[in-house]
Amino acid sequence: MDSFRFALSFALIVCLSFLLLFYIYFRLLYGVKKNREVPWWIYKFGQAFQGRVHVEYENATTSAALRDANIFLFFWILSNVLIFAFFYYKNGNPFASLYQCCKIKFLILLLAMMLHSLFQFFRMTFHSSREARRWYSTSNALSWLAFFSGSLLACFVSTMGFPERPITAQIDGTKLTIGSTKASALLDAGFSFTGKSAESKITNKRNDPFYYGEYLEITRDGKSYGFMSVTPTWKDEDALKNCTITYYEIPGDCEPLSEVRFNRVGLTELSLSDFQTRKITDIFSLKPANYKEIQNESYYVLTMQTKDHAFWKNYSLYAYFDTNGVVFHYGIRAQQSIWE
């Protein structure tokens, strides 16, 4: 839980830095429209960022300063579009492309700042007017705060990962999302957990990095549909109906295997040769931004969101086979630090 609090604090800092960036721009926009000066601290903020060569930035809330800020924002948007298009051309996956862009956000900002400076240089070279040689503290504050915010975002994404679309399961027509669906949804659909009622207390002992809460068999109409880990979400103990499904496993010899689907793919339609010849992402039509596949002779594992799961959930899909190539069991797991 402590790691989640740290990650949440980190995320809030990133959000606040971007909010400050937008605030400075809209205060500049508002000041130009209403013919008012921006707060003095914005001027001081812009003056504080200096390179090796000292520049006398002009403290002005004018249409020229706003135009300079808009030019920088244009180059920022252009840099993002170009880099995203490059990654999308390489991998054809929009989520992976967005993830890559977030990881190098500070480099994208650096490119935008270089293009902006190059534009300023050409403007000063080909226009001899005094207006063309002015540098504004407001636009300098905007560009450097954007660089700082982009660096924070890149650091956050590189350490905390990127949100992934969860893997779903369909059990005899009942859909559940591992890591999100509550046990009450299954109870309402007529399923039951062996030895437990809706009000039974479930305890998360936090002594296992994979199996959170309690590991229970799930049944309906006398048929076993496998096993699930049911986990209190924000506390150590809660009623079964309030618990989250964090793991689902169904053995290969389970009678209703034909009634279970992972991500709309029927499990009885699969065989060992599918996992030997195809990527797991292709088998289940998944397009994760960040993932890892383990392919062995007897087990196949897909992990989505491979960074630390302090903030975003990790999702894993398992397929285990015996020495004869017969499926031993399939499973889906969600991991997050709030359950550990």
C-alpha cells in the first residue's frame, strides 16, 4: 500500500505540473484579451531559466508574447504528431506508439524547444525590426515548464508503466474483468463459491505475491467452473460480495471448459500447436502497449504492463500443458500493490 501511495503522489505531481503549464498559458491569453498583466511570479519564473548566454527577457503581456507562446505550442504539437507517426509506422499499434511517446516526452519537448529557437533565429536574421529581436519571459516560462513537465511524465511512465486494457473472461455467458469485477456479479448470475456465502468474511493475509485474499472454487448447478482468488479491495477483510476477482483458473479437464472464453476466444478451440506457432497476443487479439511473452514447451505466459504494479495493474494470461500436449489449466491474473 505504501508503494501505491508513493506512486499516487508522483502522479499528482505530474498532473499539477501540467496544470500549472496550462494555467500560465491561459493567464497570458486572458491578460492579452483583457489588457492586463500576468502575475509577477510568471515573469520571475521565466527570467529564472537562463542558458550559458544571458538573455534579457522582456516582461510583457502583449499579443507578440502570446504569439511567441503559440509558436512554441505549435512546434510542441508538431513534434508529438511526427514522433507518434514514426512509432505508429514502425509497429502499427496506437497504444504502443503512445506509450513510446510518453517515455521520451522530454526528448520531444527538447525537439520542440530547438525548433522554436531555430525559428527565432531565422526571424531575427531576416527581419531587422526591433519586434523580431524580443524574447519574452512568459513564453520562456511556458517552454521550460513544458520541458520540466514532460521530463516528469517520462520518468513516471518509465518507472510506473502504462495502463493496459484488462483481459476479460466469459463464463457461461457471464462476463468478468479480472482485477475489476466484484464477486457479487457472479453471485447475482447464480454462481456460488464453495463453503462461502455472500456475507462470509474474506481475509487478505498479504503473504503471497500472486494469490491475494482467498482461493475458492466456483460452481453453478453442481458444475465446477474452476477456481478464483477473491480479494478485499481496500482493506484486509471484507464480505465476499464486496471482494474483487484477482485471479481465475480453470483446469483443462474441467467439464464446462467449452463454456469458458478468454477475451471472446473459446478455450476448447485452442491447442498446444496454437501457442507453439502463434504469439499469445495474436491468439487472443490483444494489442498491449508494453508486454512480455514466455514460451516454453509446457507453459506459455503473457504479461501486460511489465513495469512496477504500484500504480497500474499488471495482467497475465497463462496456458499450461502436460508432457502429452494436453492442457493442464488456463488462467488470468491481475496484480497491484494495493492487494500485497
